[in-house]
Amino acid sequence: MKDVQSYPDSRGIRIQKVGIKKVHIPLQILTKDGRYQNVTGIISLCADLTENARGTHMSRFMEIITRWSKKKISSKEVKIILEEVRNELETDRAQISIHFKYFMEKTSPVSHSKGFIDYDCLFYGLLEDDLFSFILGVKIPVQLVCPCSKEISREGAHNQRADINIKLEYYPDEFIWLEDLILDIESLGSSPVYPIIKREDEKYITEMSFGNPKFVEDVIRDVVEKSRKDDRVRWFQVECDSYESIHNHNAFAYQKEYIGKKSETGLIPYNHLNFMFR
């Protein structure tokens, strides 16, 4: 049969990304305690397309993803997947994003009630020639108490849930556990949130958070300060999005920084990565 997509194209335009999006597939994520958590990965996989080819081989993307069904996935495996894409599609650059829900058991501070919180997480990889970059991302819910409201009010202050969304690239000879990143970042809110709380927990959390009021700007500065001190991190971006309880809008703050304290050998140039990642 004729393979129309392999026909030559005369327009001379190289396409930066072609591929497939929102493929749902079962995967396994290694937990810090050495076990594996089964997750549903939502995958987008793509590669560049030479100016001489009319189309790519879409089925090959699916074949590669299917081979990794129910297998463990970390930064090492992400690189292997991208190597398979480049080899099978004969291309220079390949990219993958894997979104998934990651569950952690959380214990309330006073009653010690146990429950689970789900976190929206991201693995992103980019391979170009012999250069590779891996990005880890997670969205972490916290509670914020408004410092201004507390200062000017005779009683109480408005408080609300907020999300801290952080993405970072760590160096290939380093490793950052999702569990550690989540606990580090959630400690920078007015208080963490919990799946199960009793009255004694509610009292403790309320009093603790009101003793630690924070604007979204405070949260961002705290995350920036902590990230700058982490020699494992090459660059990061963070956004705090507060679901305001007394406004019909959200408040947010955002920062992105390149640290680059180690050798750049073997890594995608930061400016290029900044352009390709979204």
C-alpha cells in the first residue's frame, strides 16, 4: 500500500514538534521507601520532523509508549524512551511529558489520623543529539493566612487554600525524591493541608497558620531562597496561586531562575530548554 506520509515535501519547512497527546497508560513510580506506586500516566510524546518528509509515523509513538506500559518510570527510563523515539523515527530531537497523580499518606498533627493526598506531578524529558534534560514538577496544596487581614482586623483574618506549582531540573548525577520535594515546599505555606482532621487537629492547624501568615509573595521568596541553596538544582520555576476567600479572583506570584552551579556538559542549553518547555 502507498505510504503517503513518507512522501517528500517541497515547502522546505522543518517542524519543531509532531506527535501524540493525552495518551493514558498504566505506569509505575518508584517511591522513596523502595516500593512502586501504580499510576495512570497521561503522556504526550513528540519529535521534530525534517523538512523533506510530509508526515511522521504516528503509530510508532504509540508502539513505544505501549512497550513501557506497567513498567517503572524515572529520569533514566525517560531518556531511554526518547532514545527509542529518535532511533525509530530517525530524528534529532524528541520530547516527552508524563502527568500523573501521586499519592502520599499524611498524618494529622494531633489526632494522628491517617489519610491520602494526591499530588499532580510531571516528568518531562528532552533529548537532542547527545544532550538530555529532565524536569520534575509537582503541584502542592497549602493553606495561606493573609498578613494584612490579620494586622488590621480586631478578630480573625481571611485564609484560603493555595497551590504551589514548582518545576525544576536537577543535575544528572543528583536525584530528588518527590516525597522530599513535596514536604520541603509545603512547609513554606502558612500550614499544610490534611485529608483527615479532628477537632483537636483543626484547633492546632488554625492557631499554627494564624501564627505564620503569608502573602503569595512571601511563599515565592521562601521557595526561591531555598532553591538557590540547593546545589542539586540547575534551574526552577515556581508559581503560588491563592484561591482568595474574600475576592472573586485569585492572587498569584511567579518566579523562574537559572542557577547553573555545576558543569553544563551533557545538558540541553538552558535558553533552548526554556524555549522548548511549556
